[in-house]
Amino acid sequence: MATKKQFYPVREIKDLRDLINQSAKLYADRPAFEVKTKSGELYQITYKQYHEDIRALGTALVDMGLSGEKIAVSGDNCYDWCRSYMATVTGVGVIVPIDKELLFDDINMILNVSDVKLFFCDKKIARKLEERKDELKKDLTIVMMHTQKEEGVLHIDDLVEKGKKLLADGDTRYLDATIDPNAMCSLLFTSGTTGMSKGVMLCHRNFCYEVMAAMGILKIYPEDCGISLLPLHHTYESTIILFFASYCGAKVTFCDGFKYVLKNMKEFSPSVFVAVPLLLETVHRRLMKAVANKPHGLTLFKVGSVLVKAASKVGIDLKKVFFKEIIDTFGGNMRLIICGAAPINPQILKDFEAFGIQILQGYGLTECAPLAMLNHDRLHLAESVGEIIPGSEAKILNPDENGVGEILLKGDMVMLGYYQNPEETAKVIDKEGWFHTGDLGYVNSKGHYYITGRCKNVIVTSNGKNIYPEELEYHLGMDIRVGECLVLADTNKKGEVIVGARIFPNFEELKERYGKDEKDFTDEELHAIFKEVVDAVNAKLPPFKSILNFKVRRTEFVKTTTSKIMRHKNTD
């Protein structure tokens, strides 16, 4: 099913260099970024300055012989992260964004597999590299960012200064570089170690299409201010922060972290925010607790919600009459939150709408750059992920009696393929160009899509992180005391999705090691043994991949005739 037409005029962009060139002309003196110094002072960077920095940095990188090469970036969200990314893709080579939470082995694997030649990173990442620097690629150049300059250490500002001198002397190699809209410009790895990670290849066409399609149904103004919290290595955040904002001339600010979200909102007064459900659920819970603690608070909230909604239909805005304190919590200007990566409680969307803050949920994947479906300015559905974005197609493969089947997508947002992995690419992109998402859902007669589950094994935690069970099963299985194991999604006491495991012991090994037969082990003893195993695995992995719950089985897993564990029959 194809989408409905756009209802806002769209400015055409050919590639990402064309995007930033247009923005520099249209919004030259407007602020592209508002940055906070370590002392807490705020200063602005205009689109003109941003453009000049990108050109200078790109020129310096070309002068280093990096044309056509892969350049990685990792670290906290910051202005340096943004200009590193944009300088690379607008005339140098391919950017390789790396999750800042990965451990050394994961980072080093990505650097080697993608043959990265230069790595922009901050101090936290640099410390990880320094501990095992002898294992790094010998031809890798490290460039520090988001920190003070140090003697003898190459810094991003050094390259920007060098590039400005080269440009002043007439060096146009970077400016004259040919941009192929269909060539890979971004390489994103979807998992961690063990050789199972897949590099998603995205091109200028993917990103430019996303921008133009979304801006036809979603209005972002030059006066808008976005606050960046989610990691920029993820296409969900980077596409909106780097491309949507620039296209519209909006301003971007950076959050200091999850703990400081509300504090930063009061500092920056943002109007647009990209979020995951876990964050909104946490904030919503805090707000509703405060409401409930007031005399007749919940009753007044319900009455206020009804009156605000009724008044809005006749053009009267009563939001600040009833919800001023809540609105001020978000800085006073918040109007739009774009939410994705995991399901969200529909009641939260309805409550935020009462505050005057629209939450638009959507659906996408890294392989689709990442946006595929979205609620928009004229579609506010609490249970649905919205419509397919303009110019794309979607269909349900082999729907069951309830209309539920695998979601397939087709359009210019679909990736080029998996890096150096044609076999895996062929599994997800068929001969007709349909991308098989591995996700289950259905569509109603109005073209509104609903996600019902995932047919892939991937676990999506409450904070939107994708966890690949096979990777964790690999690590668990490395301990000889583990006979069989299964990693799956569990829930904690709060109802949040966490990573769980089911373990069947290698009782022969246990007998040899501990001198006991299977029947002689108590449940408590087995739990203690495998807590040691799980803790050892967690120590090897970044925190978001940690196994937070496990159970020890005394019976083998149910298997297929080919001895594969049947996941759906082994959840106990």
C-alpha cells in the first residue's frame, strides 16, 4: 500500500553537501547549535560558521590523503561529533558511527572490518583505546574531539585551522569532490562481537529521500530548538538532528545525559525532542505522581484535560491555565516529541497531548535510514505507528486470519545492503526490491499500520536498545559448565523489558568439578554457580547488553528435528 501525498511544499536536495550548502545560504545568521561550556555558559554557532567548519575540516581530511576512505566517530553527543560526520560525508569518504558504550573488542572489530583510517573520539573512548593500543590498526590516526587541546595530541580544531589555511591558499580538492548519491556514505554496525554484526550501508539518496519525505508531512520551523539526548551513532537520532534540523534551519542543543534531561530543558527551552518510550514513561510517572500528591490532583487533571481538548476545538488555548507547571518542567516551549524504537503506552501519548505536547510515534529500522512509518501533523494516533512515509510502499506478507504478517517495505530509504555480505543482503531484500523487516504487524483500511511483535530474535529493551540473543548465547556457551542456553526478553518488576537467560547445565562437568551428581545439587547451589557464569559474561559486555535475570533448568530445551532450540517453546 502506497502512502498519501505530502501536504507541505518540499525543497529538493540532491545530496548531503547540497543540503548543508542550501542551509548555509538560507539560514546563514541563524543559530545551528547552542553549546554549553564546562563553566555552564551558553554560546551559539551559526549555520554560516557550521558550514565553514565543515568545509575546513573536510579540506584537511582530503589533504591527509583520506579521500574515499572510511572515518569513524564515537563519543558523547556534541558539536564536534556533528561536524566530523558532515565533513566526512560531504566530500571525503564514508562515516562509520560507533556506539560509545561498546567495549574495546567491539570497537576494534569495527575499525578492522571496515578498515577505518581515522577515528574521531573523545576522552572516554581514547582511554579504552589506550589500554590496548598495541592491538589497534597500525595505520589508524586518532583525532581528539570535545576536549581541551593537549600538547602532542592531534585535535579536531587543529584540522579545522589547517583546513582554513588550505582553503585560503586556494585548495579546492574537497569542494570539487564528486558526490555520488547512490554510493555508500555511512556504514553502521548493528551488533557487537562474535562475527555476527552486520554493517548497514546507507547512501546520500537514502538520507535525502528521508528528509524530503518527512518534511512533506511534518513541520519543523527555523524558530524550533531541538535537544539531542539519544546517541548520535544511531540513525534515528542522527537523521533528525543532523539532517531534519539543518534542512529547516532549526537550532540543536545537547543534553548532558538522562539524569539531566529536565534540567537541560529548562536551560535550553527546546520545542522539539527525539525520545524513546523508557524516557517518556519515566518522566510521565514522575509528573503523574506529582499530580496525585496534590489535593484533588487527579480529579483536576482529568477535568483540565477535557476542558483543554474542548476549548482547542474552538480555537481557545487553556493549556497554560491548567498545566502551566508541567509545561514549564519541559522548558515552557516543548510542542513536539518524536518517539520510536519501542512500543509506548497509548495513555502516555494522550496525557502529553493534554499538556499541549504532541508525541508522534513512528516505526523504522537502521536498514531504512531509519524512518519508514510515521504519525504526522494531521495524524495523531496513540496505538498506531502511522502511515508509510510519502513515496514509499509497504505491504503485509502472508497475513493470518487477523491480517497479521511480516511487514515489507520498498522505497528510496532502503539500504544498499549489508557490508561485504551479499548472502545476508539477499535474505532481506528480495528480487523485486522489497525489504523484509522481520517485524509483524497489520494495516487497517485507512492505511494505518500497527506493530504486533517481532519475528526476528532481536530483543528490544525498554530504552530502545537492540540486543541480539545469539551474541550473548555465544558468550554463555564459552563456559564449559553451560550445557545449553537461551537468551530472551524478560520483564522486571516495573514491567520493563530486560535481557533474560535460561540455562541447562552441563551436569557432567559439574560432577567433575564439584563432585556431585545432578540430583544432589540444590536449586540454590545451581543458581550460585551460574550467577558466577552470568556475571563473568556481563563483565565482558557494555551495560545495556547485561543479562539481568536468569533461570537454571533441570531439563533440556525443546528442539527441532535439526537440534535447534525452539525459542517460543522454551520461555519457562
